[in-house]
Amino acid sequence: MARVRVLVATKKGGFILTADAGRGDWDITGPLFEGCEVLHMQASPANPDRLYASVWTPWYGNVIQRSHDGGRSWTALPSQFEYAPPVEEYTGLSGQRVPWQIRKTWALTVTPLPDGTERILAGVEDAALFESRDDGATWTELSGLRHHSTHSLWEPGAGGLCLHTILPDPADPDRLYVAISAAGFFGSNDGGQTWQPLHKGLRLDWMPDPNPPAGYCVHRVAMHPDRPHVLFQQNHCGVYRSDDRGETWHNITEGLPSDFGFPIVVHAHEPDTVYVVPMIDGERHYPPGGSLRVYRSRDGGGTWEPLGRGLPDRHCYVNVLRQAMAVDRLDPCGIYMGTTGGQLYGSFDAGDSWEVIAGHLPRVLAIEVQTLED
Amino acid sequence: MAQVVVVLPWHLVRLTRASGREVCVEVEIPAGSRPTLGDVIDALAERDPVLATALREPVPGERPLDGRRFRLRPYIRAFAGSVDLTPAGLTAHLPSKCLDGREPVRFVGAIAGGTE
């Protein structure tokens, strides 16, 4: 009998929600790490009860926590992230030069390696990628990314200079992608040692040069594991699709009420079915007309349809952050969405209708979903 | 060696393997000098590296390894009894009353309300 476990990272701790395959009756555990911000929770694909959480407070900084029992108990790891030299400066929000500093871990990804071990990747703010091959005990920066020749063009978005998306190619352990706001989307074909910017076809609406080598505000990128050469991107300036591993992008925003939004996810069983949550624009992060709608495309971005059954029709001013949407692997596919207002919505018919799973959580920062087989 | 009693903030006890708010650590007394707040954190690191990571951070822009330098995290304050060690940071010398157990070294999370 399959089960679903939803890992919800929030401003005030982590929550774990579980349900059987019917997804009608949810058990909620939490808050974990009370009083702390949890930026992301992630699971090992090889051992689903091995979980990782990025926990942060303004006082004590960032601590990675690990559980070996599905989240019942946790151990803090001595996760000292240190940049590989040289450590220089970047241009801050106000144009001033700012020294690079490890602040928070935004994203954790666990990938199996051919030798049977696992590799954990951590995306941090200020933007850098770290790897651990010893279950989180030690971390090494994959510094080819931060030392990329375009790094002088990287600038923070409003959320900071954060590496928020890590996408390993399931068909090729040496290929992976990362997204950084606001640096752009980068791909590596050698396991993360060297990187190529993948920006052809994207645009930077607000800059004098709309097509610089880097500096793009990529909000989120998604792929279907069975078709990893096709990528979908929600950018600050539109929704894009690439059919060639990010080499070129074309705009698929037409049919959406706005080019702005944060998350983008792909249906678990239909590689051409994509979901986004448009927000009105980059200054007003709320749904157009105060009406929360998920938009679905079933033809890879050619056409879009609004999905609103069960979602608020008016006076809704929440946002859905970039990591706060995920899918399960059941059939029909479940879609999960957490809001800045603390609502966790679920759709158990691939988006046709939605219901509130939890209505009063803290601000939801990130969601991951595990589909578990007993 | 001095036995220094350290009082940890509540949050840090929950985040780490500390069994309670009071932790006793052994700190070496340098010849002709007194141990520093940084020495106390080094001793805490031997007990649980997470404690040290949570109390100090690398100075931004500094290169690590041999030239590594840390600083107290911005929202952490440290007291020896009622004496505020925070302004001098990790180089602050412990008063003798902390070296013979009369007063603890106390780490406090700065009061910083107002956010969500």
C-alpha cells in the first residue's frame, strides 16, 4: 500500500504530513526545530527514512539536521561550509561591493552514485554549491561555479544571492543544473567541476542590455525524470521551455495572465503537463485579481488553463514561493502547494480540484513529497 | 587547565546534542596570560562542533585555512558574569572569576523581535 509523506519547510519550523494513497486523512507532525526557520527538507531516494533539513536562525546561522527514522529524531551535523579560495566580492542590492558570506542553505538534493553511495548537494546563499559524500559530515565547495567567468555579473534578487534549484540529470550522473537568483541557469557535464551559462533565448526586461551573459533572475526550473533533456523555467520575466538541455529557451508565457510567478512543476506521469502559479507582477506578489489560480498546460506550454476549484476566488493576497510546490507519484498525480499565508493545498486529481490540507501553518518556504511503498 | 562553566541559550540546546543549558569545558591557561572567549568556543567545538558553528562564523572576505579568522555571530552576545565580552569578541580575555568557576560564561541571543 503506497503512502505519501509531505515535507513542509516553513518560517517557523518543519512539518511532516503523512497520508495513505487515498490522501483524504492527513496526520501532521510538527513543528520540528521550533523557533527556527527551516528552508528546505529533503529525503534520500535510496533510504526514504533518511531525511535532511536546512535549519536557520539569525542568531546561530545555518545547521543541517539529519534523521535516520523518517523525522522522529534528528541530529545536528557540524556542517561548516567554507568557500574555496579565492573569496572575492560581488555587487550587492544597492550597488555596493559585498564580501561573499555563507548565510543559508536554500536547497538540498540527494542523488545516488554508480558505486552505490549517495551524493548530497547543497545550494547556499551567497550563491555556491557544496557536495558531501559522507552523509553530510563534511562538505566541499564545487567552486568552478562561483569562480565562473560571469560571476562579476551576478547580483542578488530580493531574496538574496541564493542558489535555490539543483537539478541532477537522472540519466547521466555527471550532468547537473543549478539556478541562482539573480545570476541565471548553469549546466555542468562533469559532475559540477565546470559550468556553462544556459541563457540563450531568455531576457532581462529591466536592464539596458536585455541579453547579457549572466544576471538572469531564474525563479525555478523543472524537468520530468523520463525526459531530462526538456526543461521548463519560471523566470522573473516569463515562462520558458528548452528542448535541448537548456542550450536554447523559447517563451511559453502566452495564455498566462502574467509573466511573473515563482514555482513550476511537471506532472509525475505526463512530461508535457506543467503547472505554474502566476502572480500579478514583480512588485506585487499576489494573484491577479486576488484570485488564487494554478495554471496547467497539457501540451508543454502551448496552451494554459486556469485551475481554481477549491482555491480562493477573491481577496487572496498570498504568494507561492519558488520551492513551495511539488508532486507525488501516485495515480492520479497529487499536486501540493504551500502559500505565504500558511495554507497547504493539495490536488489529488492532477489539479482539477484543490483542498486545504492544513490551513494555518507558518509561511511555507518549501515542499518536498515522498511517495512511499510499504 | 581551567574548568569553565558555559551557559547556552535555550535554542542552541535544542539544536545540538547539549544535554542542558550548562556545559562545563576545560580551557587551557596560556603562560602569562588568560584564555579568551575564542578559546572557550574552541573547547565547545571539541565537545560538539555544531556549538562552535552556531556561535562564531568566518569573517567575510577572509581566506580560510591558515589565515582563518572567526568572529562572534552578529546576534550573539557573551558575558562573563555581568561583564559584556561582546565588544572585544573572540579575543576578549576571561576574568579570573570565570576560571575558578565563580561565574559562568554566558552566551545570549540578542533580543531582536519584530520579525514574523
